[in-house]
Amino acid sequence: MKAKTNGVELNYEVYGEQGSWVVLSHSLACHLHMWDAQIDMLKDRFRVLAYDTRGHGKSDAPSGGYTLDQLVQDARGLLSGLGIEKAHWVGLSMGGMIGMEYALRHPGEFRSLVLCDTTSRMPTEMAPAWAERIKIANEQGMAALVMPTLERWFTEPFRKSRKDVTDGVADMIVSTSVTGYVGCCHAIPKINCTDQLHKIECPVQIMVGEQDAGTPVVMSEAILGAIPGSELVVIPQASHLSNLEQPGKFNEALSRFLSVH
């Protein structure tokens, strides 16, 4: 389904017919079907909204650099248009960044916040890596980014044993629009909200793959230390896309948290 919000058309899907709302916000270079294993687990107890972020999947991909504020307003407009007043937000990587910024800019609109494999501050020394990704995407296309991305996102044993999963993620990466990828690559490195996180009042769960190379455990520990009352779940034998590498452990932790909030 499509909805116009904040000057772009976003693609979204709704699953389930009862319970409170859970919004799923995906990683860079993925789309809403990154969450299929979680949707299957949630849809009998919750109403689930999964959407394609600006520049991804079947959503519009305008040219130019995006900002985190734009991505927040996109999501907020989508929720408002669907009449969703209060929701659980589950975001992984970029989706977690959008969730933190959303919660800070619009207090009281989330029932809870689940932050997966993400960071509240991107180290300045990472800036050249983001510039290089933009350069590769613009000059060589998304296919050139597949292997280095999969190496960051999954542990080596998983890449060797679960080609069915990694091939699906490779397809998501290749199908991401260059303009959309580049647009979001301008927004992500600017995340810097650690010092504001104490203002978040809703319950917060933080999840991270023990071997996450992209947003390592120390980044989740920084979020944990900044949000009073938050909890941290470290998922063993998982890297950056922990929801795909260890869906059983991920779903168990998510289900437990949502059931009490």
C-alpha cells in the first residue's frame, strides 16, 4: 500500500487485526520484508505496520541528501495518516536512529522503543567510510556494495551456512536505489543524540548482536547508560542483522519485552 507523507510516497504493509500497534523500521539498503520473521511472530497479537523508508523498497527516492528529521517526519506523517496515536517502535540500525530521534522530537507518542544494532552517535572517524560508500554507489552501483556489506552484517559461519538468507539480503541491497542509498548515507553519520537520550520516558529495550561489526556492543552500552531504566540484550552468534541471523533469540527477547509494555 502507498501513502503520501512529507512530500514523498511511502510503501507500507499492515498485518494483524488486534492488539496495540508495532511499527517496524528497517536497516539501510533493506526494505520492509527484512522483518518477515518478526511479522510472522507478532501478527497474531499485535497490529503491525512495516514500511519502506524514503529511498528504499517501493517508496519514493528523491535525489539529494536526506536528514534524520526528514525520515522522522516521513514516519510520523505515515502513522498520523493511519490513525496510529501510540505505538511500539522497533528499529534496527538506521531504523533505530529514526526511532531515537522521533522519541526525542515528539515525546509521548511511543508505548515503547526497541533499538536494535544501532548507535546514538556516529564517530567522526567513520566519516571517510561513509564518503567511500557514497562514492562506490554513485560510480559502480549497488552491486559493488553487496559483498562488503554482507561481511559487516553477518558472521562468517552464517554466511557460509545460510546462503538462502544472505542471498535474500543481497537482493535487497542490489534493488535499493542509488539515490535513496546515498540520500540516507548523508543522514546516518550525523546521528549525535547520546546526551539527549535521558529525556526518553517510554520503556526502552536495546538489542545487539554480540559480533556486530557495524554498530558494536559498546555503542549499545552507551545507549543503555544514557537511558535510565533501559535494558540491554546481547544476542550471541550474531552480527549486525541480528533479527535475521538469530531470529529465534531475537523474537524471544522482543516478545518478552512487548508483552509487558
